[in-house]
Amino acid sequence: MAGQRLTLRRIAILVVLLPILASCGMVADNEFTRVGFPEPATQEGPGIIELWQGFWIVAIAVGLLVIGLLVFASIKFRRKSEDEVPPQVRYNIPLEILYTVVPLIIVLALFGFTAKEQNKLTALTDEYTHVVNVVGFRWSWSFNYIDSNVYETGTPGVVPTLYLPVDEKVRFELTSPDVLHSFWIPSFLFKMDIVPGAINRFELTPDKVGTYVGKCAELCGQDHARMLFNVKVVERPEYDQYIASLRAKGQTGMIPPGILPRGETITNAGAN
Ligand SMILES: [Cu+2]
């Protein structure tokens, strides 16, 4: 009897969950199935969306199971008459082991999937086409295009724009001359801290032409909220034109200079 009830419950859970799972696979590209995430603008984005969806599916499944059990228990074991005391149950070792082990397995599995995706995302290759040294400083950004030896810089009042060519892998090298900042482009579904005294590196391949917003995601002082930038993902000819325009303006070299940690150097993209 108990076994039969358990099977029925499993079927009920599947009936509720299947449409959710199916809708994630079939209508993958809207804000509802992305659970609030923006449309990814990089090749790496879809993997992050899938991880996020997986977390939600697990959370919904656990939530439904717990709510289902609560409702079931409160109906099934309720007091049935005024003078009745329902059976008082204590200690159920198998059940206690079950609700210790099952959450542990869930947490370990979520950790495993996250670690796998994160290792893939933060792996450095030698397949990049460009290196951009992003300098986060109080309170704006400089973009040093290492392979072209030009730069662009901003102020809290004049928001700088980072140009990236579409479908080309870019290595970002993050540095800070002052305090902690965090380089965040929501549409790239990626954020990495900028730590003074260290160079944090990652690589992404933007794959959708468009204009995106970026911001500092680490409270860094008075004008933190104005530490904004734009990102323009453009076709290669437009990118080359932009780089040439920086050179024409005389913005060659790196800015601000002398901020690299001792003994560390920005990757020389000329090698590729
Ligand atoms: Cu900042």
C-alpha cells in the first residue's frame, strides 16, 4: 500500500515537472524560460543559461515535493474527532537518513555542474584573436587594445565604449590601480572581480552584433554608481575603423601607465 502511494506521488511530480522541462528545451529563447536572464550575446552564454535553468528545475521539484508532502501529511494525519489524539510518532531512522542523504546528493550534484561550467568558462586558451586590458579605476574605465597599441578612457561623466569584433575570441586582462572593482556585462552573463596587485584573465567570444551596457559590480566608493561603460559588438571592418580612429586621435600606448603588479605583464597579443 505504502509503495503504491509512493509511486503515485512520483507520477504526480513527473506530470507537473515534464511540461516545465519540455518548455525549457522547446521554447529556449524567451525571458521566461531564461528565468529573468538577458539574451546571451556570447558563444559561452547558452551553457550558463542551461546551468541556471537546471538550478530552477531542481528548486521547483524540491519545492513541489515538500509542499506536496506537507499537504498530504496535514490531510492524512489530521485529527479526525474532538476527543482523538493522533498517533504520536518519534524517531524514524530510515527517514532521517533519507532526508540527510538526499539533500547532500542534490547539493553535491549542483556543485559538480557549477564547477564543470565554471572551469570551462575560465579556462585560458591560446586561440584568442585580441587582448584587451581593462583598467577599472575610481571611477571609470580604460580599455587598452594591446594588439593595436591604442586606448580609450572615460570619466564618471563621459561613459567610455568598449568595441569588440563579432565572432572573435577576446582575452580580457583586468587590472586596477586603486581598489577592488568588478567588470560586469550583463548580456555576456559574465562578471569578474578586478583586484589591485593582480591580473585577472578570461576569454569570451561575443557572437551577436549590438550595443550592451556594462558596469562596476563592486562597491568602490563615491562614484561607484556612475562607473558605467558601453559595449559595442560590431563587424570586423567597423572595429578596424574604430581602432584607426583612436590612433588618429593620438590615443596610442596604454593608460593609465605604471599600474601593473610588479613582475606581471599583459599578454602580448602580437604573438597570435
Ligand atoms: Cu568600481
